[in-house]
Amino acid sequence: MTAYLKLDHIDKSFARGGQVSEVLKDIRLTIDKGEFVSIIGHSGCGKSTLLNLIAGLTTVSAGAVLLENKEVDSPGPERAVVFQNHSLLPWLTVYENINLAVSKVFGRSKSKAERHDWIMRNLDLVQMAHARDKRPAEISGGMKQRVGIARALAMEPKILLLDEPFGALDALTRAHLQDAVMDIHSRLGSTTIMITHDVDEAVLLSDRIVMMTNGPAATIGEVLAVPLARPRRRVELSSDRTFLLCREAVLKFLYERHRFVEAAE
Amino acid sequence: MSIQTIEDTKVKTFPAKPAEIIAFTAKARRRFDPIAIAGKLASTLMPPVVVIALMLVVWQIACSSPTSSLPPPSQVWNEAYDLIAHPFFNNGPQDIGLAWRVLISLQRVAIGFGLAAIVGVALGALVGQSIWAMRGLDPVFQILRTVPPLAWLPLSLAAFRDSSPSALFVIFITSIWPIIINTAVGVRNIPQDYRNVARILRLNPLEFFIKIMVPAAAPYIFTGLRIGIGLSWLAIVAAEMLTGGVGIGFFIWDAWNSSRLPDIIVALAYIGITGFCLDRLVAAVGAFVTRGTTAK
């Protein structure tokens, strides 16, 4: 069986004013359908660049991103991104923001009533149906991120890409949203890639954790499988032996073998 | 008095709570107090009324000598009373009220400015979106925008061979530059996130223009439109003085030729008030259209 998503020997370098800086070097990774994979690494290691490559927002310098054996070379709704700063359009209401995506993706295949039901179903999924007529400025940061997730899910993507989705949120809101994402993943079985720099978050949510070495020319240092049964509950896991071992493994990788060197930025 | 108490509590003692409560009740009371509302209205209306009254008095004193070259306000009131009191009279083709003349001028502005708004936003979007369009067009725009409105008039008269399209062209060419330049800045400032959203949704250029670019750049576009309408109102009066017709600009020229100085003064007041209203109108439309867009 071939992989669902395959990152095949990817290099990425940026040329700026005659100087070429190598960001990613020889990234090799395969991800199965329905898998939840986290990418973790210190800031500046190119993990966001990697996500942008998968999204098609930037292009690879060498190698290829293959989704179901088809090369990814431009962005598209089958690889929906949830951005760190939600990126909702402030002049549209919550409903209209999702409608923009739904009418573009399903404008031909679904009738108007079907599209409405689909929007409301996705809002229900993130428990935001009550705020459908609010503008982004009128809801909290956590709620905005929920709407961002709903918008991405409403595109019915083959892969859901989360770019540090909870980075700008406070700890409690973050926990709520992590639970929401786990719940959605278990219900929809969506293949998900999440960028994070939070070790607990990575272990709690992921089937596998991809650990990146430091840049320049960062690559995948190690891939850790998280053999925890689902559904996972954060309170029980906090003393679970497997959870703690996984956590320790990631921490050791990040803070012992690949310590962040400030000058490397 | 209440400000003093707040400051006192803050300085003297550590809990600022009593002061906060005082401030809050004062605020709540003000909301239902008609006297306070009347007071606030008076405090915004009184200063300009006083200033205008003072100006009229000074003007009256300065121009009341028999040898004065300009008429005092009392003479304006007496001689141009029919223009002030009856803006909508209509006694034949050249003898109409000033409101009609203003409306005719406004119609010209509406056409010229409307065209400038459409072309300006489109060109501004092009310049803002494409680095090559910007490199090619921006220097040209920067030079052309400094040309005074009336300098275009001879050329447009030669090109159109008729006064009324020439006047329209002068309005168009005067008001288009701030619209182009502000739209371009607005488009250049569209956050990359919005562009990424559009790319992931695979919006085509037209959808991107309508659904992302125009709303995202709307605050800038309306700044340009507001400057543009002010300029076009400046240009229409000057253009009409030279091209003739029945607009308010020609009325001034006509009044000058027949030495009716009080009429000119009344016309100036009409022009000023109309320009002020136009500016406020565009500002209000802008505030309505861009509500919510500036908030993050």
C-alpha cells in the first residue's frame, strides 16, 4: 500500500539578495490516512515552512510533496490550513466566513439549502453555532480559532493542516480547544498535521511526533510513535507511564540532543 | 469637582474603589439626563455660532464705509435676499435659484467623480497588486497628479470640442489620482493571511478582487474617495467658470461680469456648505461600508 501523504526528499532554500539560505534538507516522511501527526521543533527550524510546502503556499526547491500519488504544487481546499492567527476576514460574520469557503468548494455540487446545512453542521462541530452572526472582532480568541477550524473542516479537506493553532491562546482555552480537536479527529478521522512547540500538546494529540533538528538545513531528527489508546483524557494521562515516557523522549530530544542555540537564528 | 475627588482618593489612599463607583454612577445618570444632552449640544454648537457672529460683526464694521470695495453682510442680505430665501425659484433658462445651479454642478461631479472612482479603484488595484505595473505606472501618476486641474482644460477642450465633456474630464482627471494612490497602498497592505486564505480557496482574480481586495482595502479606498470628491468639487467650480453653462461656477463668473458682488458671496456660501456635505457624505458611506474591517 502506498502512503497517503509522502514527503519525498524535500529540500527548501530561500534566495535573498544573492545569498542562498538552506532551510530544510532531505525531509522524508510518509503519513497514513487518518493519522494525527505533530511536527515539533525549536523556533526557526523551518516547521512552518514545511507546513507551507504541504499546503502548497510555497514551492519545494527539490523533491516532491505527494498526496495520493499526485504532486502538490499549488494551494487548494483539499489541504485546508488553520492559521495561528485564525485569519478570519473581519468584514464577514462567522457564518459568512465559512460560507465563503463552502460556496467556493461546494458551489456546484451542493444546493443552497445543503450548503447552509453543511455550514451549520461544521459550526455545531466546534460549538460555535450560537455566534453565527457575530463578526470576528466580537468574539474571543479561542472562539475565533474554533471558527477557523470550522472553516477548514467545511472544505472537507483530505488533510487538515494546523499551524500552531493554539499558540496565541491562554492555557485554559488551549486545553478546551485541544479537546475539541481530539473529539473532531475521532469523529471524522481526518488526516491531520499540526505544527506545535508545546510538548504536552504534541503527546496528547498525536499518533506520531516528528521532531525537527535545528536549522539551518533542518531535517527530521526523530519520529516518535505515541502508543496511547484513544479516546485520551488529559487528567488520566498526566500520571500515565507511557504518556510520561513519550513526553520525556521529546523533551530529551529538544533540550539535550538538539538544544536551541540562539545564534543559529 | 468629581475629577478632583478621584485624584484625591488615588493619591491619598490605596483602594481606588469608592472613586470608581462615583464615576460610574455619574456616567449612568448622564445617559438619562436631557439637560446634560442639551448642554453637550450647546457646547458643540455654541463655539462655531459665536465665531461666525464675530466674523460677521468684524466684516460689517470693516466694509461699512461708503468707499469700501466689498459689500458688508447687511448689504448682501438686502440685495441677494431672493437668492438666500428662495433657492429653488425658476424663472427661465438663465434665471434659476442657486440650489438648482448647485444640483447641476453636483450632477457633473457625480458623473466625473463616479467614473474616476471606478477607473481609479481598478487602476489602483492593478498598481497595488502587480510590482511591474507599479514600477511602470507609479512615476507617471506621481508626475501627472501634480498638474493643476485647470491646466487640463485647454487640452480637453481641444480634444472634446465641447465644453460639457471637457468639464467632466477635468473633474475626472483631478479626482482620480488620490483614488488610485490610496487604493494601491490599501491593496499593498492586505495581510498575507488573507491572500493565503484566498489561495487555499482557489479564488479566481475576479472573486479575489470582489471578496478580499475591495473589502480589505476599503478604509484606504474611502480615504482616496474623500480626498477625490473634495478635489472634484474644487475643480468643477473653476471649470464651469471657463466653460459656461448653468452651474454654480458659471453663476459666479456671470455675477462678476455684471458686478453683483453680494450674489457672489451667497454663491460662495452655497459652494462651501455643499462641499462640506459632500465630504461628510463620503465619510459617512465609508464609515458604514468599512464597519468592522479595521478591528482585528
